[in-house]
Amino acid sequence: MIPGMGAVATTLIAGVEAVRRGLAKPIGSLSQMGTIRLGKRNEGRSPLIKDFVPLASLDDVVFTGWDIFGGNLYDAARTAEVLERDQLDQIRPFLESIEPMPAAFNQNYVKRLTPKKIKTGKNKCDLANQIRNDIAEFKTKTDRQVMIWAGSTEVFLEQSAVHQSLAAFEKGLVEDDPGISPSMLYAWAALKEGIPFANGAPNLTVDIPALNELSRKMNAPICGKDFKTGQTFIKTVLAPAFKTRMLGVSGWYSTNILGNRDGEVLDDPDSFKTKEESKLGVLDVILQPELYPDLYKDLYHKVRINYYPPRGDNKEGWDNIDIFGWLGYPMQLKVDFLCRDSILAAPLALDLCLFMDLAARTPSLRGLGIQEWLSFYFKAPDSAPGVYPEHDLFIQSMKFKNTLRHIMGEDLITHLGLDYYTHAE
Amino acid sequence: MIPGMGAVATTLIAGVEAVRRGLAKPIGSLSQMGTIRLGKRNEGRSPLIKDFVPLASLDDVVFTGWDIFGGNLYDAARTAEVLERDQLDQIRPFLESIEPMPAAFNQNYVKRLTPKKIKTGKNKCDLANQIRNDIAEFKTKTDRQVMIWAGSTEVFLEQSAVHQSLAAFEKGLVEDDPGISPSMLYAWAALKEGIPFANGAPNLTVDIPALNELSRKMNAPICGKDFKTGQTFIKTVLAPAFKTRMLGVSGWYSTNILGNRDGEVLDDPDSFKTKEESKLGVLDVILQPELYPDLYKDLYHKVRINYYPPRGDNKEGWDNIDIFGWLGYPMQLKVDFLCRDSILAAPLALDLCLFMDLAARTPSLRGLGIQEWLSFYFKAPDSAPGVYPEHDLFIQSMKFKNTLRHIMGEDLITHLGLDYYTHAE
Amino acid sequence: MIPGMGAVATTLIAGVEAVRRGLAKPIGSLSQMGTIRLGKRNEGRSPLIKDFVPLASLDDVVFTGWDIFGGNLYDAARTAEVLERDQLDQIRPFLESIEPMPAAFNQNYVKRLTPKKIKTGKNKCDLANQIRNDIAEFKTKTDRQVMIWAGSTEVFLEQSAVHQSLAAFEKGLVEDDPGISPSMLYAWAALKEGIPFANGAPNLTVDIPALNELSRKMNAPICGKDFKTGQTFIKTVLAPAFKTRMLGVSGWYSTNILGNRDGEVLDDPDSFKTKEESKLGVLDVILQPELYPDLYKDLYHKVRINYYPPRGDNKEGWDNIDIFGWLGYPMQLKVDFLCRDSILAAPLALDLCLFMDLAARTPSLRGLGIQEWLSFYFKAPDSAPGVYPEHDLFIQSMKFKNTLRHIMGEDLITHLGLDYYTHAE
Amino acid sequence: MIPGMGAVATTLIAGVEAVRRGLAKPIGSLSQMGTIRLGKRNEGRSPLIKDFVPLASLDDVVFTGWDIFGGNLYDAARTAEVLERDQLDQIRPFLESIEPMPAAFNQNYVKRLTPKKIKTGKNKCDLANQIRNDIAEFKTKTDRQVMIWAGSTEVFLEQSAVHQSLAAFEKGLVEDDPGISPSMLYAWAALKEGIPFANGAPNLTVDIPALNELSRKMNAPICGKDFKTGQTFIKTVLAPAFKTRMLGVSGWYSTNILGNRDGEVLDDPDSFKTKEESKLGVLDVILQPELYPDLYKDLYHKVRINYYPPRGDNKEGWDNIDIFGWLGYPMQLKVDFLCRDSILAAPLALDLCLFMDLAARTPSLRGLGIQEWLSFYFKAPDSAPGVYPEHDLFIQSMKFKNTLRHIMGEDLITHLGLDYYTHAE
């Protein structure tokens, strides 16, 4: 169940169908293509993840969702201009058969979009219950459900009183509290229905005590937010690399150009602020300036996003990184990432649906609320109170794989490996 | 003890002295600046590595070595043009007090250099024994010794009969076997004297059964080769990142421009071949095309090195990487690394000296011969027969740190971390 | 005479002195190093420009100016951190001997700077007359004078009534009209004294009818504004190249990072607006979208400037250019210019002083007011009413050289050159 | 008439047909889209070039040619993978109707290609006469003819005795002189038939006294060689820019990756040598190190081409340029050109056909032999003995346009423009 059926959702859905028909490969999806090493390096045991843990099969996945623009998914995919026309035409009837339900939307939270087909209700509670009804209806046709937000970035919101407890939140729903944005209505409805909720955008949404409480109460998993796709993906790869080598960083300038609807929405300073916070956080956690003041205390970090229509969904992220090494001598690294927003995001959305569904069926995981082991997928991973979130892509990957090993009763991997060597003493 | 006292060695030695006098920081050195997390994420236990394991102190380090150009280290450092004159002048008397011993050299193995001050001997065995004498002499002045090769890249050598056993090798020394290059003379001499040997260049050197045998026999540690500094450092960071995300790679083109003596030596195709082999190997091991044929089987990998005098020691590595994601859609990543060869290498050389010395004093490590836990430092890490080498920088880093935890009796880290969460079931 | 003695002015003055003493070369200065071809390609007549036209000699140049921070030029140059300390120390007494006069300044026009040493006066007219007195005083010590603005970028001003005639302007001076910025006070004073005025910043200054009128009346030359140094220099090189080849341009994204005082001032949106206007204008004039709608009508042009302290005066300009060729197929060009702001600007400032002085002595030029032949030096060249300004660097260069040929009575060059060929018919 | 009907030729021919049918625009073609300014800047007279000079109309162009692979042009275009399938399908019957004639080929001159359909003959003279017969046949169907070489780069040839006169050359034809490559056979045949000959590859071909003589004798124009498309196009734009600003250049490193047949051919060192010579020459002529030793004498110029299959016809050129400015301070410029080889070349081929045809009909041009005014199109422009070739793109453009003005009796443009200004004296 996908609130927001634009570029990412159509790329995901069209792609899954293409894969099901054998027309393409699910490149980029760890759940479909990834393997997991078990035992020692020389044992040769590396099953596919989907064969190792009991994931839902692609063949059994059914898609639905909500959108503010109406129309069927073939039209939406053509508008998004991500996949080639030829490819879409091969699965056109399938795409045409999916039509989004009207969305709960409020332009105060996403200023640059003008909706065409939305729900109306007397207050936010009413709208949220309409979403619950949509879910209940879908439950009649499917065994299990997962919700993943693929809608736009909302304006920046800070936590307030209405977010502090489930009771306050539910009171706020009735009173139309401005602290409750549309994405929260979906999250509340999903969790209330016992359905896991994942978040592809940097919106506040479930990052509030009220919905954490609801998640644990309902055994409905939640996780981090904002798909880690382009520039931040690379940033959480390079920053750990500099740190492992104890190379200092004096400046990191990141600029993005993108021309899709996401770029248009982020051209609004209020939405950009939400994104910026999500993007700026990663370096501090990874680099630990408090532990390494000589290396990272004075790091100047700047992130810019520019709406640039000529490229459409083809995003470009350019980074300049000023580093310094032995005795303080300066060096520079520049990275230019010519990527595609939705192509990178779609397989992450797929994986999250499948792994959140797995979490919901795994006793040792579902009661935890936050699924920290899925940090791997997010720009803003979530974590327990008092524990910093993990941003380092490689720690995230290790955490992810050792969690799978753990729930299946396999030995965890530590990479110690001294026992490969004949010992002389 | 350093064979080859050019840019890297002088940058290392001048830097250590500058650090000892409080004039600069040992940025880039894990042994000096790194910390190691012990226990849980929220325990706040992150001692400096040098406080956690019993490393030699910088204050106790004494340098010596061999070189083919003669002159004292102040002159050598000025010629290398890595460190600024002002900085060198502050420690000029110290640098002038160190004068390399004449080197064992043979132009057949490094064609672009013309030596000024070298050892002469009736055969390779004689030369190697002269090196042993130099070591014995240095032993009278110091408690413990480590040897690290910082000389040039030799021409490409393949393993032959003379390398297959210590007996064959020692016979070859007397018979001037062409399979024995100067760097092997140093390695043999060091190991024979029970001294650990590390290798900053891609030469074959200890990667032969004969010297593996000698290493184990003498409890004298050896490890991988060729400092992982610029482009390969970044390559072993990005390739694992693509793999964790199941992104395919269709092409990887790497070019380097550098203008120092290293560049000059590598302008000779025979020396370049040695370097090329070292640089080309990393992708196959990291990406596991046999496990992921859809993603990496057709990867076209090309590495070029160009001698380009205008830059001196300031190297530039440019990479173009062609990747593909969801359904096979192509994307590109370009990386331009404006780095400094010796600035990146010097702290690695320092760390290796200190950690090899630690290994030689650690009963559970010294008898292993190959110190795989130091793979972190090398373009061509070494590993036990039948076990592939680890090239992924993050696995290397994990292996390194868990080895330190292991030898000090601390819990290994797995990043599982489920116990941070209150469990509902 | 230089209003604003910061990074550019000190780099200029220190450099001229270094050149006079034979310590360095005036690289980047057309007046000092440039040659001019006379006659046919195979005649071999290419005298130095300074030998071809009667330019003032560097040995005869005397510097003075105004600044808001006080202190001597050695201190100012050290603060600017452009030239190396060693180099400045060689000419320290010379630099210490020059102390700027207190400046006419008003923080409403440059918000990010806090002055230390400024003129006070009862109104703008009073301040302007104080500048005239400074000029008069300098006239007693020198034969001829030129003024060049090297101060900061002021906030964006549009033309208003006070700018429409000299009479209105001089009335505005007395009435403290907000349309009159400090840079206009200097320009008015200079022209009133019959001295040429050039402008290194994008401020409105002489681009108003009032000061155009004064320039012609006093035979005191004026010219364009805003030194064409880094990114715009390259832009006016590449855009003409695309046009000569009839390659379309769909997007041009330019971002800059710089960490000097200029960057700090431009971090204020009002000052940035002035700069942005200056930088955005060039493409439209060069590409002529009205003449080539299929190629350039839909060009999306965006310019960003980011204050980024880690680099100081070392600016970096990154451009992404989306072009299209045959049948509309897209291509991309990316340019990364690692430049130095003041190093590029200083020789332009020198040339402008010498050529403006030449113009003031050349009967066929001095009465023209605007010296369009100096467009070569400016991001925002000036031109006669009804004639578009020339932005194409190569047309500017041709115009410049043919003007010199013209005033010296040499044949203009057209590059026709058919007469090199033996004619068969 | 096109010898070599691969990527460039099919892109040209398919494109011309698409343009004729109104399916696409001839972007990149100066002959089709360019205008020429006549008179003063403010007169607004800028007719299309094709309306100003009597060019052949696209509607009247008929294509034929030779190739070593056989098959029709639809198949050749599909193999080349330059134009999209959809686009080719729209004009499939037209493309299928064109089938190349068997080519004169010899693998000694292009080692990496294995031909399928070639002419056989008893010697080179015989082969050349077969080409003359092909031309004669084509003459029966068309009014006028032009030949343009779009075949591969041949191995490097130096001038020898056989090239020194037409008589020697024609004797060499009979004697199978190894100095005569296949491209020379085509050129000789064309000129002998009085047809202009242009050369898209860097082969020696007409750059020999023998064929210069034949060109003048037959009034059949020749011109430069090797289409100036990607990296060299940009190089001849940037080098003049540095020179106009008197910026020094200490190093220029250019690398190319391309994966088409051209890349494959250039992977052979002998063919690369021919290309390298063509590419290396441009900087020396533009920068005039003999005139500016302080700026350009020590320039280190290196050009690399790498065969890199993942990209096909999509070439990438990466340049690093080390420049220096005021007092010698260093700066860097990096350019990454993601271009498409045949998309850039096709419109140049079209223009050359039309302008060479114009030259052949223009009395003041046809007898000159070398058409220097077409230097604009070539990496290696040709020029009269004793006159250096013009490499500067902007001088080339000026020369081109002033030649057109000259032959049509319009005033030449000098960009002096003093008369736009009201003169006060």
C-alpha cells in the first residue's frame, strides 16, 4: 500500500511486473539478488537471501495506493519519464489496471503541488479513518499488508505537545492540530491496523513518541526514513573511509541538480529544510568530531539542492571534499554522480516492503517497534532513545546481515579469521 | 629499517620528528590518532588504540635505512618536494644526521633509475649478507627492529622454481638466480634476523613459498604489499558500496597522473606491469562475479598510469565508473582524487612498523607468518593458501579492530545490537 | 588610485613591485606580456603590445587608495592570504610604506562588513568632495591618474530618477539620495577631476546616464564592470564555441565555492543579486536565442555562489552544461575550474589602469566616454545605447587588438587570408 | 560519395533524411542552421548562411559510398547503435535502399578490422581505376559530386619519394608502393575525376605534394583532415582563451574513452600514432611557445585514447589542464566532455560536402587547391606551404565567415566598431 504513486511507485510496480514476466532483472534489490555468506570464508556457503529467510515471493505481491493526481499507473509512469516507453508498453494493461485511491492531502504541507483528486473530511481524524477503511477493504483481498510512503517531502515540522503521546495525538486528530501532517495520518492508520509502516521521504511522520508508542502497542514495525539513494549514499560510504584512515575533513560541499517533481517540491524552502536536515545529519554521526576534534571539529558542511528541469528524473550530485592528511597537508576529492532518482529508490522500496513484512512475522523483531537493522536503507535511520543512529553504510550492512544470521540461528560474522592460519605456538 | 629513503621515507621520518616536537599532528595514522570502541554503543568506551594495545611510543623510534642516491635525509626530503621548506628547516639538523647506508641495487629490476651509491658483492648471497651485517649493527643500538620496503617498483616477476622453498631460494642467492630481485635480498635478510618485514611496493618479494617458510620458521611476521593510498583506496571503498546495494558495474576506467620518481619508474612498461597486476586484482575479489554474474561478469576494468611531471608528488586519480540499477538502467559515477602520494603513504608506513612490531611481540600472532589483519594497509593483501584475500576496506577495518579486541580479551563487535531495544514479547 | 585595498589590490601592488625587482613575471597581463601580430601571418611581425602602443612603464606606476580597515598593505596582504609569506617578506618595507586613506563607506550598501577607518561627512556630497581632495593631493605627486574600484560588491540598485542626469545626481549628492552608493561617490569624484574610472565589481556605479554624461563632458574614459576572471571567463569562451558549431544548449548550471571576503559579502542575498545579474546576462547576448530559437530558446541557466571558508581565496567553479547536437541528441560538458580569485584579477586591474591611461591620452578614444574596446576585461561590458554589449571573449579580443592596430595606423586583421594561395584563375 | 559507411555515414544519411521529412532538426550544422551577420551590429541583417550563399539544398542530395562490411544502411545504422531504433524505423525503407559498393581495402593499413566485401585487383592502380569507374557511374545519375572519407584511421605513414610528385605517385600506383594507402586511392580517383575530396580521418591521404598538384591541376578542392569533434574541439577553444589572457600552461593531460569501432581501430598502436600526431599538434600552433617562452615553453602535453566498450559510440574526454597566472601561481581546469562521436561528426560531414561543392563552383576558390577557410572543421587543417595552419577555433570561424562575406561582396568584419560612439573631438 503506497501513499504517493508517482515516479518511485510506478518504477517499482512496473519493474516488479517486468521482473515477474522475465523481461528484466531486479538489479539493486538486496532481497532479490543478494546473497549472505554463512560460516567460514572457504566453506562456499552463500545462499540467496530470499532463499535463506522466508520472504514473500514477488509473484504474491499485490500493489495499491493513494495519489493526488488520479489517472492509472500507465499514465503516471509516462508522466514520470523514468522508464522507457517500449518497456512500459510491454506491461501496459497491467499498469492501466491499477488506479490510485484519492489521497489525504493538504497544500499547507506541500506547497508546490496542486492536487486533482483528494479525500475530503470534516477533520484530520475523519480523513485518517477513511484511510483505515481503505486498508480494511484491501485486507479483504490480501493476506498481509505493508505500507510505504512514496509521496512528497512535506514542510519542516518540529516535535510539539501533540506528538508526545498517543492520547495527545489522537486528540489532535480530532482538533485538526497543525502539527499533524498528511503523512502522519497514513502512518497512524497503518499502525492502528497493525500494518508495518516505512517512509521514503524525510518527513517527521513516525519519528514522534506517539507513533512509536502505537508501533510497539500494535506489534507493527516502523523504521527510519528518506531513501538513501544518491549523494547521501555515497557520502555514507566516503565519510567512513576517511575515518578509517584517520584523514581529516575540513569542508564538504554537496550540490544536487534534479528536474523531477521531487526537485520541484524541494524548490520550496520549507520542504527543502526538511530534506536538508535529513542530509546534513549524517556526517556528524559518522565522523564523531567529539572523539576526533583534530580531524573533524571544524568541518564546514554545506548541502544545496537545485531544481534543474533539463534533466528530469536524472539527478546529478556533485561533491567537493576537502580533506587533510599527514601533518595537515590538504587534498581534495571530487565526486560526480550521474544517477537516476527513481531507479535507485525503487529497489529500496521493494526490499523494505519485503523485510518489514518479514519483521512483522518474526517474534524476536516485531515487538521492537523500530527496526534498526533496516538503517541500511535510510538517510535518516531511526534508533532507540539514548543510542545514536548508525549512518555508516558498512556498519549498516553488517548489522543487517548479522540480524538475518541471528534470526535464522547462524553464527554471526566478526571477520576475525585467525583460524585460517596454522598456528605455530 | 627502511630500504629506499626517498619521498615516502623522508616524509615519514620528518613527520615523526615534527610530531615528537609538537610541530604537527600525525593525521592519517590509525596507531596515533585512532580509537577503538569497546562494549556497547552507549557505554562511551573508546580508548585510543595506542593506549589500548602496547605499542611502541613514537619517542622511542629510531630510523635507519638504505638508499641508492646517498646524501642525508634533509637533502633527500628537499629533492622529494613533498614537505614545505619551512617545515623541513625546523628539523634540519635531525634530518641531516641520518645518512642512508649504500643499497643493494640492480638496474635490471628498476630500469629508469641510475644509482649513485650501492653495495658491491660477488653474488646476491654476498649482498644479502651485507644487509644482514647492517641489521646486526643496528641491533646493537636498538631493542627491537622492523623493516619496511619504501623503494621503487621492480619489474614484473613471476614465481619460478627458485621461489618454491627456502632451500632453493638460498641456493639461488649463491647462483645469482634472476628470479631473485633486490627487494627479496632485504626481505630474506630481515626474516633471517627474525625481524618483521612489510612491503610498500607491489614487488613479488615475500609472496613466495620460500619466504613464507622463513617467516614462520623464524616467527618473523610478514604481511601484504603495496600501500593502499590513492585510487585503489577509493576503489576498495566504492566497489563494496555498489555490491552492498546490488548495483551492477559494466565498466571501470581508472587513470592516474603523477610526476614523482614513482611516476618515472612506472613509465617503464615492465615496472608498470607489476603495479597494474596489483591494481587490477581488487575488483574481482570484492565484487565476486562468480556469485553475481548478472552484476559483475562483464565488467570492463582498465587502469592507466601516466607520468606527468608538472605535478610532482601531487598525484591525481580520475575514475569513471559505469554502473547500472533497477531493470538495468545505466548510471555513472566519476571521482577525481587530487591527492599527495607520500602524504598518504607515510602514516601507513608508520602504522605498519608499529603494528608489525606488536605482532612480533604477541604470541598468538607472531607464529602465523602472514598478518592478514593488516590487510587494511595494502593494495595486495596477503592471505593463507586457499582463502581469498580481503580487499573491502571496511571488512579489512573490522578485521583489524576485532583482532585488536581479540588479543586484548575484549568482546568482538558484530553490530547486531538488538538488545538496545525493549522487547515486547 | 584604488578604492578598496584588500585581496585584489594587495596582490596587484605586491606583484607589480615583485616584477619591478625581477622576482617574478607579470603572467596574465596582456599589457606586459602580450604581443600583437601586424601584417601577414608569415611576416613575423609580432611586437610586444607595450612596445607597440605608448603605455606607461611599470617603473613609473605609483599606488594609493582608500580602505575601510586601515593598516598598511603588508598587513592587508597577510590577511588576504593570497601571496606566499616568503614572497611578501621580500618586499615588506615597500608594502608597509603604503597606508590606505580612510574610505567613504556605508553599511547599508555592503552589509557583511564592519569598517574600522572611514570618512565622516555631513552628506554624500561632502564625502565625495573629500575624495576629490584626496585626488587633488595625489595630483601634486603624480603626472597622470587612473581610478579603479577594487572594493566589495554593493547591494543591488536599479536606476532611478537621481541617475538620469548629472544635475539630478549632483542634487542627490546633497540630499543623500539612497540611490547613490559609495562607489558612485568615487566615480563622480574621479570623473569630475578628469580621471578615468574602471570598475572591478558589479556595482551599478557609472552605468547611469548621469555619469556617462560626466565622462563625455570631462573627456574622462569609463568602461565596463566586474572583472571577468573565473567561471564567467570560461563561460564566455565555451558559449561562443557551442554557437560556432550550432550546438544547442538546454541547461547550464554554474556553482561557485569561495571562502574569501568576497564570498562573505556575497553570502548576503542583496549583494549576491548584484553579482547574479552580472553573471546571468552573458549567455543571452552570446547565444542570441532570438536568432536561434531551436538551439537556445529553452536554455535553463542557473548560477549559485556559496561561501565556503575552507578554501580562502582559492575559488572553485563547477559548471554542468547540457548541450544537444545532430537531430537533438543530448550530450554533457562539465568544467571544474580550481582557480584563485585575486591571482586572476590582479593582472586585469593592472592592464585596465594602463589602457585607461592610454585612452585618456588618445584623441580618438578619450571623447567616446565608454571604452568598448576594453570589454575583454569585464563580466558586464558597457556599450553605446542601442548596441548590445559584446560578451564573446574572442570578439572582445579581436575588438581590442584591432582597436590598437587602428589607433597606431596599422591594417586591421580579418583572417581572410586568401592571398597566401597561388591563384589558378 | 562516402568511403566508409559506418557510424558517421549512417548517422549523417539517416539524419539528412529525417530532416528532409521534418522529423528532426539538423542541429550542429552551420550550413543548415547558421546565420551570418552582415553590416553593423545594429542593422539586424543576419540571414541564414544557406540563404546567403548558393548552397545545394538538402532535398537534392543523393548518397552513395563504399564499405568493407556490405549490408544495407539500415543494418549498418543498427550495428553502429548511434541513433535510436524508433528513429531509424521511421526511415527504414530509405536506409535499406542504400547499399555500399565493395571497398578498396588492405588490412596492412587498418589492422583491427576484418573486411567482408572488398574489391580485388591486380595492383593499386587497378583498384583506383575501379573507384574511378564507380564515380563515373554515379556521374550519370547526379549533377555534381563530392567525396568525403568517413572510413577508419589508417596506420601512420610518413611522406616518402612516391608522394613527391603526381608522376611518382601514379608510378607507385602501378608498382604497389607501400606508401600508398587505400584512402589515397579514393582521393586520387576523386581528384582525377575533378571532384572535391574531404577527409574525416587523420590519414596522410592528400597531405602530399602529389595530390596537392593534382587538386590544383584539376580545379578540384581539397582541405584539412580529421573532424574536429570532441576533445580537440574543446582544446582549440580553451587554448586560445588561455592565450588571450596570457595565462601560462604547464601541463595538459587528455584522456579519452570510447567503445565504438573507431576505439577498436585506435587500440592498434600504429593507428593510434596517426591519431596522436593529429591531436598533439594543435597546442603548439595555438600557443606559440616561441613567442611566449615564459608561458608555454615547458608545456607537457599528453594524449591518451582508451578502447572502452561499455560506452559504445558515447565517447568521454577528460582533460586536466595545469595553468599558472600572476607571478606564476598555479591553477587547474578540468573538463569532462560526455559526447557522442558520430552525433558530433555527422553535421560536420554534411557541411563539408556542401561547402566543398560551393568551393568547386566558386571561381575565386576552386583554383586554390587547399580550402583553408574550411580549417574550422578539422583537427589537422591544411595550409599553404610556409604558412602555419590555423587551429584556433575562433580564428577559423572568423576566416570562414569573412570568406563567405568576401565571395558575396559584403564588407569584412573586424569588430572595430568605434563608429557606434558619438565622437566628442
